[in-house]
Amino acid sequence: MLIDTHCHLDAVEFDADRDLVALQALQQGVSTIVIPAVARANFDSVIALCQQHQHCAYALGIHPIYVDSAAADDIETLKHTIAHNDPVAIGEIGLDYFVKNAKEHPENRQRQTYFFTEQLKMAKQYHLPVILHVRHAIDDVLKYLRHYEVNGGIAHAFNGSFQQAEQFIALGFKLGFGGAMTYSRALKIRELARNLPLESIVLETDAPDIPPEWIGRSGRNSPLELIKIAQVLADLRQLELTQVLDITSANALKALPKLADLYTSPHVVH
């Protein structure tokens, strides 16, 4: 079993071959693809995509990069959409202090914080885990997670310190590793991937973003790369690939328990 815990298969980069990529990924053993929404505008599209491809599962959320364009009632729309659908998580949500607006405009950070905390409240209300986007804001994200005590989830594209990783793990989170780990110069990320408890790690692509080294930074990532990404993790840890696949998939099911529902479908390859 191989689970891509973070893939934006709804992105325009897949418009020409989305269905083919989804089918080929399944044929290559990617038994589940998690597709997080990023804004109100794509709630319906990610739900429809996952209804079309039954090995795909969706999360619903408002990404911190999109909060400036979010409307005042988007939180209520999100709550309504969650109440009438069945997402595996609230996501992709979080804080991003690296973006230009956050650096130059304090009100952007305040807006990010508002949307993040409102969505954490929602996750707690609906007993859902969260899929986190965290960039240059790990300590603040941890602070709000301690306050709202959600049902764990995944810290996507983790790039913090070992001590910060331990804090996420203590709060019930798994840590997402993907294409960035494949670069030989990514010493810190590779050290984390090598030394963190394997039971704390899940695999992801973040496709079409964060392409692995063999594609190059300007190429399109896809879930078809996940098996090679898993092999990099196995090599870093000097383990057999099958062991990495088994443990990281079990971790994903613990982080996002509703994924288990997909495995009752005859369309899913076990």
C-alpha cells in the first residue's frame, strides 16, 4: 500500500491528463491520493474529483496564501460544506509568514491567524484532523494547536527542527516528507527523514509542486513519483522499501482515520 497524503490533482497543471495520471498512479500501487482544497473556489471541484476517482479522498480548507482573497462568509461556507459532505480532514490550513504580504503587512498575519484559528475550531467541532501548511511560522502554529487541541493530523512538507518535530509528534501529528527530501543538498530535511521515528512519517508529493531531484525544480511533480520518493526514504534509513511502504501507510491511516473507509471500495488496489 502506498498513500500520497498531499496532492493537488485538481490543479490546472493536470488539466490535460488528470484522469490518466490518477489511473496510472493507481496502477503503480498508489492506493490513495489525498487532495486538499485551498480556497472556497475549489471546494466543489475537489469533491467532484474524488467522487470520480474513488481512490482519492478530499480535505476542505482555506490555505493561508489565499486569505487575502477570501470573503467574509467563506468560513460559514466551509462549515456548511463540511456538514453536508465527508472530508477526511480540514485542510490545507495554517500560517505562512514567508509570503510577501505577511512580511510587509501585519494585517495579513492577523487575517491568517483568524482563518487558521476559526478552522481549528471547526476541526474540533467536527472531530476531524487537520492538514497543516507551515512556513516560517512553526512556533505560532504549535501555540495554536496547543490551545485548540484538535485531533492531530499531518504537518505537510515538514521543514522544522528536530525539537519542533517532537512537539508536533507529542500533539498527535505525523510529518509529511516528499520531493524536498530527494535533493542531496537538503541536508537538514534528509537528516530529519533519517532520524525521526519512522512511525511519525507520512509520504506525500504536493504535486504539481515540490518536484523531486530527478525532475528538477521547474518540472511538474505528480503522484507517479511517490514510489521513487519512498525508495529515497528507504535508502536514507537503510530499510527495505516494503517496510517503509507498510509503516508510512499505517501512519497515514492513523493520521487520517477516514481514509480507511476507501478500502471498502472495490476500485481500490490493496
